[in-house]
Amino acid sequence: VQLVESGGGLAQPGGSLRLSCAASGFRFSSSQMRWDRQAPGKERELVAHITSTGSSTYYTDSVKGRFTISRDNAKNTVYLQMNSLKPEDTAKYYCSTLDIWGRRYWGQGTQVTVSS
């Protein structure tokens, strides 16, 4: 299993970024995917989740209405569109998946910094 995140960087408050997570080594189209984030000194938290077909999504309250998770099963990629960014969104963002045995696999993460 390999998960490679990209798209992080520096954004101004109110700005946007689009994160991508390229997946390989497993049956992506059959797998639920999620984005988590971890800010310095804080625990990792679930940000968004999407089912294998993309028919159902979940968002933590703090990002509802601002972030959108989506996927392209033909490209084995999951995305996180982040709009109206706030300084409190600053964190390292990770994508992950869970295999049928309950093992979770993580990417290396991509840093998002929101600052003026």
C-alpha cells in the first residue's frame, strides 16, 4: 500500500488549496478513504471521509461547508478541496485507508499553513 499526498503549501486566510492523495498497491475503488490532520502539539483528528463509490461523505464540524472530499477511482486518487481557509486549519494533512483486516495505512502527509 502506498499513499502519496501533495498540494499542501502556504495559503492566506480565506484562500483555497486542493490536496491530492495518489494511491497504489491495493484495490482503491473498493476502499474507503479519509483525510486527517495534525497540528503541532495536538492529536491527529479526522477531517473528512468518503466511501468507496463516493456516494457518502463525512466532515468534522469545523470544516463543514468549507472542505469537500472527492475521489476519482479511475485515477486512484482522493482529493480534499479546502476553501475559506482559516489559520486554525494549519496542520499536516494525511490521507489513509483501512484494509479488510482492520489495518490502517497512512501517507507521509503534506503541510498546510494558513497565514497572512
